[in-house]
Amino acid sequence: MTTTMTTTTTAYAAPSTWWRRMRSNRTAMAGGVILGIVVLAAVLAPVLAPYGPTTTHFDAPFQRPGTIGFALGTDNLGRDTLSRMLYGARASLQVGVLSVLVATVVGVPLGLIAGSWRWADALVSRFTDVALAFPFLILAVGLAAIRGASLSNAVLALGIAHVPQMIRVVRGEALRLRTTDFVAAAVTMNASSLRVMGRHILPNALSAIIVQATIIMPSAVLGEAVLSFLGLGIQPPEASLGVMLSDAQQYLAQDAWLGVFPGALIAIICLSFNLFGDGLRDSLDPANDERTS
Amino acid sequence: MGAYLLTRTWHSLLTIVLSSVVIFAGVRMLPGDPALAMAGEEASPERIAAVRADLGLDQALWVQYATWVQNYLHGDFGRSLRTGTPVTQLLGSTLPVTLWLAAYALLIAVVVGLALGVIAERRRGRWPEFLANGVAMVGLSVPSFWLGLLAILYLSVRLSLFPASGYVPMLENPVDAIYHLTLPALILSLAIAAAVMRQTRASMIETMGSDFVRTARAKGLGGQRVLLAYGLRNSLLVVVTIVGLQLGGLISGAVVTESIFGLPGFGKLTLNSVFTRDYPVIEAVVVIITVGYVLINLAVDVLYSVLDPRIRVAGAA
């Protein structure tokens, strides 16, 4: 890693540079901090939540926010909104991370292959075209019809839907890196295609892959909410922010808070991801060299 | 130009054929035996075999695929398992709703996105840019269906500014139709407007800083003229691309928006077909969307090559 970072052809900024830029970007840092808090709260949900996500209190339905014992109120079945939101955030982030994983595991190898061999490029391009013709909701609809709606269904649909973008980014990086001197040197030294891919191209494409992951993540979190809201993702009574909004829909006129809190949390998660991701992209982008340093 | 269009059309055709194979295979993977479902649970094995032969399910897969494609090419999309209505009839009644909604939302998104993008570029580093950036960031992050729910609650139920649901056909009463579609279209346009704004801003910044703009200024062209003839013209290319790319999002968004506002559109048909396991309808819906997506993106590419001469030259070379 260190040897390749010192080459003049490295398009992405060295770690010390991007961290310095990142720290001076206040909105990005704010996004990062909020994100950290949300992730921590989601991971610690079993410890932090006062009740289980599906624990009902039939004697206390529709409690207002601020009620003693129920900080954010309860829903029609007397389930604690705060507890459900903590577990919901957990589900959202879980789907987000797993979707990014699916997109990366499928997209990165295909992108590397497409960027390395011409014949494979045409093949992968056709695959990308077909994948793009199925919007994520339609993928989810098809998968739900075949396998039934579930969390893994949402992950699969959202992961596959984001594969084409990942392929494009990695392919572009691979094509760019192939023209560099250090790859040419490796080829001259009789390194195999696989070795060039794994040791030279992949490590240098890592920044681009990470940036792409930060773009996919909020999109997958939003997608999970949509799918669960429509009944194509996580199924009630399990807690998910989308499921909570779907449950709240019929009681909105009666108790608007039920709809306000889960939606606001989705917005906060996505906003902090987008702010952090934008900052990360700017700080890794070599085009910003003169502007910030 | 000819060579470029030919390759592009060939690729689109290939995509449609490959997608049709995927859809056909997907439908074969659905749980349940259609012959058993049609003949009834207590039917004798002979009866089930007869129904299977009747449906053509006893034939080789490629024969079944060929028959299926042939039927689709002749406009025969089968019948709904639930109501027995021809699928084409269902599509005919739901597609116009969604097309009007999508067109209205796209119009709002392009107008608002372009305006905000240009303002952000013109007032760089000052409050209009921060405001426009903030609006775009919120548009990308806030779930539109959540905003839709809140809009119904506050604007429709509490303030009675807009109808909460219902649909009026555009050709029957345009004024009332637009009134009913405005809130759903606004909600649907949000994410696309944000994407258009961000790309317009980026493209304007690049164009206005380029050498040919400096040359235009140097030879004495006014600010307005440069902005419109150079900056905006180049940004239009970006908008055309974005619209093609956002099409998938638009379709997904329409499904959610129609579900919230109770519009009897294509998205509603899609969702209902999944929940009632109405396989012929699911099949038709997915075919329409994939083929539509490929054809519209082909149209976008053709439009793009008309707007940008460089692509034509590159394609011909």
C-alpha cells in the first residue's frame, strides 16, 4: 500500500491528506458524528431499549411523547416507540450494510474483469444493461413473488440493484490504472493477470470502492424503508422504520407523532450518510488539491 | 451517426431479449403449479394432465418460451387469475394514470432542478448556493413517502388545500385532474429534482470555467447570453442523461406514491398483483417496465447524440 501511494499516478489522495481535508470539512464531520451516534445506538439497542421491540402494553396504547416510562409514546398496541425505533435503526443499518456487501462482492470482481479483458467487457456490459432494466422495486416485487417478502429479500433486491454502479466505478478505475507505469512494470516482470488485478489494481481502486459504498448505503437504507412500508421487506410485527410508518399510516390523524419519529430517523440516517459521503468524496478527489491545501 | 445508432439499437434489442429470458425463467420459478391451480385441488391426475397439455406446460421449455414471446408480440398478455380480465385491459386503464403522474413530476423536477442549479452556480459561496445545496441534500435524504404521509395529514386533512386521494381522468376534466395530481407529483418529483439540481450545478461550474466561455466573454458577449447559450445548453445534456438514469427511481417512486395517495395507477396494479399472487399480471407488469426502460434510454441516447455532435463523430469513427 505505502509503495503504491508514493507513485505520482495515484489519483486518490494519501491517507494523511484526506484526513486533514476531512477534518476541515465541518458538515462532513457533523454527518460523521451523527452517524456514529446512530450506529452506536443501533448496535446497543438491546441494552438501551427500555422494552423489547414487540412488547405490547395493552393498558397503555397511544401514549403521548414524554409520558413517564415511554419517552416517545406508544402505538396502537402500546408498543414503546423509542424501543421500536432503536431496533428499527438496527434493521435499517443491517439491510444497508448487507446490501453494500452484496453489491461489492458481485460488482467488484465483475468490474475488475470488465476492466481487464476486452471480450469480458462486452459480456459484463450486457449483464449491466439487463440489471439496469429492472428497477429495485420491480426486483423486490419479483423476488417477493418467488421467495416471499423478508429481510433477506430486501437485501438481495437492493444489493443486485446497486451492482451496475459498482461495476462501472471499478471498471473505470481498472481501465485507468492499466495505463499506469507501475502496472506496466508488473506486466513486464511477468506478473499474471490475477496478480496484477489483486496486488496492483484492487488496492488502488479501494478509495473509489469506498466512496461508492457510501453512496449505496443511504440509498439502500431508503430502499429498505420503502420495501418494508409496502410490505415487501421486513414483516410486522418485527420492528423496522418502514414497518412503523406503514403501521402508523392509519392512525396518523389520531396520533401524528407515530408517523413523525420513524420518518425523521430515516431522514437523519440518510442525511448524515450523504453529508459524510460527500465530504469523503471531496477529500479523496485529486481535483480538490489546489483548492483545499 | 448511423453506426452509433445501429450499435445502440442492437444492444437495446439484446437487452430486451435477455430480460425476457430472465422474466420467463423467473415466472417458472414461482411456487405453485398453474395446472393444479386451474384444475382444482381434488382433480384426478388425468384431468390435471389434460389441463397441463392445454396450457402447453408439457412441452419443452424453449417451445414454451417461443409461444410466450409470440403471444406477447401479438399483444396477448393473458388474463388475470383473479378476475379473468384480459391483462391488456388492466394495463389500458392503469397506465395513463401513471404516465400523467410521471410526466407532471418530471416537468416539476426539471424546472425546479435547473433553476436551483443555475442559481447555485451564479451565487457561489453565498446564501443562495447554501440554500439550494441544502434543499438538494434534504431531497436526497428524506424518504418521499414519509413526506407524502405528512403532506396528506397537514395539507389535505388539516388544511384542506389538496385532495388527499382520488383520481380524475386528464381528458375528462383537465383542471380537476391537475388539482388531484399536484400533491403526488410534487412528492414524486423531489428526489429527481435534487439529482437534477446537483448535476446542473456541477455542469454549470465546469462549463462557466471553461476556455470557450472565457473566449465568449472576451469577445464581448453579455452575461445573460453566455449563461443561456453556453452554460444552460451544456447543462441540458446532463439533464437528459439524468432523466434516463432516474427512470428506474421514477417507476419505483410511482409505486409508492400511488399507494399513499390511492391513485388507481400502474404502480397500484403492480403491488396488488404481488399480494394476490396474480402471476400473469406480475409478468406483464415486469415486461412493460423493462422494455419501457430500455426503449426510453435508447431514445435518450438518440436525443443525446442529436444534442451533442461529438458523440455522433465518435460513433461514426
